[in-house]
Amino acid sequence: MNSPLALAEQVRCGTAVPQRRAIAKAITLLESTRTDHRAQADELLTALLPHTGQAFRLGLSGVPGVGKSTFIEALGLYLIALGHRVAVLTIDPSSSVSGGSILGDKTRMERLSVHEKAYIRPSPSSGTLGGVAEKTREAMLVCEAAGYDIVIVETVGVGQSETAVAGMTDMFVLMQLPNAGDDLQAIKKGVMELADLVAINKADLDPDAAVRAQAQITSALRLFTQHGRDRGQWMPQVLQLSALRNTGVDAFWAAVDRFRGIQAAEGRLQARRRQQALAWMWERIEAGLKQDFRQHPAVQALLPQLTVDVEAGRLPASTAARHLLAARTQAA
Amino acid sequence: MNSPLALAEQVRCGTAVPQRRAIAKAITLLESTRTDHRAQADELLTALLPHTGQAFRLGLSGVPGVGKSTFIEALGLYLIALGHRVAVLTIDPSSSVSGGSILGDKTRMERLSVHEKAYIRPSPSSGTLGGVAEKTREAMLVCEAAGYDIVIVETVGVGQSETAVAGMTDMFVLMQLPNAGDDLQAIKKGVMELADLVAINKADLDPDAAVRAQAQITSALRLFTQHGRDRGQWMPQVLQLSALRNTGVDAFWAAVDRFRGIQAAEGRLQARRRQQALAWMWERIEAGLKQDFRQHPAVQALLPQLTVDVEAGRLPASTAARHLLAARTQAA
């Protein structure tokens, strides 16, 4: 393995195949769980960091079957034609269970995956959601340092991964099928409120349903999202598109551009990123503290019985918490 | 101060004025920040716990001016007429700033506050939201052990206190004014999804607007809440009422009873409480860990500069988190 600084140089200034290899090596280093690799990874990241932040970070979520891959392929090729370089990263919350990512499967995006101006990386295949999100966040920085100016982070609309994706991107898009209304249970709690934009895909399959869904979601967004605060002049929008027929991609990107312009003009883009970075730092600190806590011998000795007692209503939850915290301190 | 066990006995078996005094003493003990009091408080709580859990716990939130007090007074008197004993507790997230609770002001509920079958307790007036919520949760147990079979926990619809209230009650009700639609920015992110029931108060002031609001919110709830999972057969409902004219209170309580029946029949009420107790234990553990972390000398020495570096984009957030966690461990 090259030194972290040499690798950073290759990521930034390499071209074509050598650069792709350097990016892959860098991300592999970041994903390693070996302790000595972690120190090198931190060195690499710190070297790359000044060269990041120029890209636009687009988050995208939707249930399986909504057509994310087809849409990302169409969008990616459209953006490349406009002169952009596009990186696609994936967070698959199930990958740690299945041991591999089906989402990041490059064969899903046949044309984009072989394009020299695109870089596609599947989800890290092990670890907690927090760990997977951390690796993806770091991989995003590598891609930015390598000059990809549009980074798309996709996730599947099950589990908590949407919050993680919205927490690392400049704009969060939720893809929906046209059958809105009673059948929309698939939208997880809290996810709709993350959406800066809702895209109704496969609108051509049932145009009437798509129109109804657009009206319903628009009305619901008005009730559920706090405009005038988080997003400035931007009011979350609902668009129709058909990735398969390649319609709506230009309107989609026009909306993204409008959002980006408004946010940048109001200084919200930078504010959102600062806030995300701090929130991320604390998220990792809390995960680390909790892990240390759970591994403490005194806690491991007490936790099972106290959990049973709290669940059974024999012990107040706050008393149990105090016992556990005290046990850890006294035994330290 | 009596012994915790004697106090528990007075809370449970006292009558009239002596019992009220015991309740007040018990809650004051629970709210004390003195370390020796905390041990007594834990003893008191553990003694009371077997005698709790029989009450129905109703959470209620709404923005200032929505008419919560007037409604709670009407509801409380209605329930007392049905033979219930009613306790009203308040979580005011601003009380730690203002140094006192305006929400719990007994003069807001003139008739209920002097009724022998009602007990009203204002918000604890100091501490973080987590601390205030903990005290309220414990006060709720005291009231239950004293035989109050309906406990209403109210909060004002600003801040994060709705999540805390929903996390300690069997049913969460959101009160709204009839001017739904574009003006509903006041609904905080994630709050609508907590609602098992939405009550549109002051419906008589603008009946047309109330009907529109009811339709809009019903439609939005259908899109945003995950029925069929958390709530079983219950689909969140939207009711109109007028607390001032005392209309709709019976329909409101009928809906609460229906919810309660469905939840109890499906075993969800107990499951929800077990889940709440465990979540609460972990919430307090995490708060304790974070507080210890922030007070650690090595962390205090590093945190300000690392925070600045992360905000400025000079240091990756995950690297900063690792530095801080390592500093704490090495210095221990």
C-alpha cells in the first residue's frame, strides 16, 4: 500500500484508469477495520479534505421497485452530457445482513457504470448503519477530491438509512410510485419531512393516479414540512417523471438547480454542511460512548437482569439507568 | 422528611388533604437534585412501582392559544362526573429558561384545580428537557400509585417536548386550530406523525375552515403515518371540538375509549409501555454518558478547537470524533 499522502495525490491528480484505481484503493483503506489502517485513513482524509466540498451532493431514496437505478442511469448520462462528472454511492442498510449489496450492483446501471466520467461504488457490506454511513460519507469526500462534481448517494426506502443520507447531502429527493393515497404506508415515519423534492416515477403507467398523487403529496408536504425555516424560500416540490421513457429528467435537474441556487444565495448550503459535520461528529461520539458502555464488564454483568426488571415494570427506568451508570464509574 | 417507605404508604393509602400533601412531598423529593435525596427517591419509586400502571396516560400538545387549558378543564370535569380521578402534569420546555411554568399555572383551570378528585402539577422548573421529562414521568407514577386513573400530560407545541410526552403516554393527541393549510407551519417536524388523534379546537369560530382542516389533516395523516404497524387496527382520526362551548368532549372521550379498547385487545398498550420503559432507560444512559464525556478534562481541552476545525471543514467529523474518544480513554 502506498503512503496515505501519495495515495491522496493519485486520487486528486491521477487521470483515467490510474485515478480510478487510486479511488478504489482509498475507499478500501477507509472501509478497513484494521487499527493501523484507521490511522492511515485519517491521514488520507485530512489530506483530501481541503480539496472537497465543491461537488453538489444529492441524496435519493425510494422503495425497491420504484426505479431508482433506471433513473440514476438516465440522470447520470444527462449530467455527463452537460459536462459533469458523476459519482454514485449507495447505502444499503440490509447489506450487513445479506453480506453484500444488491443495490450497488453495477449491472443495474449498464451504460453509466462503464462511462469514464462516472464512478459507481456499492454499499459497504458490513457494520452498523452508523458505520456504513460513515464509510459512505468518507467515500464521498474521496470522490469530491477526485473531481466528481455531482455525488449521488442513494438508499433504499426501508430502515433508518434515509436520515443518514439526508444528513450527508445538500438535497434529499424521495422517489414515489403513482399509487399514492391509502397505499402509501411504505413511507416511513419522518422520511417525507426530509424531502426537499418528491419525484413520482413511472408516471406514464397511470397518468391519472400520478396527478392525484402529486396533488395529495403537495398538500401533505404543505402540512408537514416547516418551510420558511429550514429551507428559506424553497418550498418542497412534487414532480412527475418516467425514467424508463427518459422524460422528466431535464425538469428534475432544473428543479435541483433552482433549489441549489436559492440555498446558495441564502448561505444555507454552507450552513447545512457545517451543521451536518457537527451532527456527524456527535453521532459518532455517541455511538462510541454507547459501544464502550455496552462492553464494560460491570454493565454486561448487570444489564440483562435490569432490562428484564424494567420491561416487567419492577424497576423504574431512570433508576436502572442510574445503577448502570454508577456501576461503570465505580468499577473503572 | 418521612422515610421513603412511609411516604409511599401515605401516597397510596392516605385520603383527602393528607394524601395530597404526601403526593406533593413525594414529587418534591423526586425533583430534588441533592444526591442523598436521589437515593431516597429511588427507594420511594421502587416502592410505588407495583401500584402503578393502572391509569390511562393521555398526552396532549398544541401551540399556545390553541385552548389546551380550557379543554383539559372541560375534559377533566367530564371524566370526574364519570367517576374518574384525574391528574394533570405539564412539561414546559421553556420553564428552565423562564424559571417557572406558565403552563402549569393552576389559575388556568379554575374549577378543576380546586376539585378534590383532580390533582394538577406544573412543570418542573429547571433542568434539561430530558431531566424535566424524567421528573414528569416519575410524578406520573406517584399519581398512579395514589389512585388517579386518568393522567393527562400536556405540553406546549414548541420544541422537542412532544416526543418526550408521546414517549411516556398511551395515546398522544395533537390540538390544532381550524386555520389549516398554508398557515400550519407551526406543526413541528415529526410531531404530526406522533398523533394518535388530532383535535381541531375552536371549530365553532370558523366552521368552514374547520371542515377543510379536518379533510386536509385526515388526508395528510393517511400519507404520513404508518398504520397497520404501530397502531394495529387504529387509524389516526381527526375530530372537531369547541372547548369553550363544551361541545365535542364526549365524542373526544369516545374516540379515546375506542383507541384504548383496540390497543388493549391487541396487547399493544402493554407492548408500548415496555418499549417506552426500555427506550427511557437508554435515553437516560445516553444522556449520562454524554454529560460525563463533556465534563472530562481531556475532552474539555480539545473540544472547542476540534469543533471549530470540523465546522470550518479542516478536519473530517469522524476523525474528530475518534480523537475525542481516544483522548478520554487515554487520560482515564
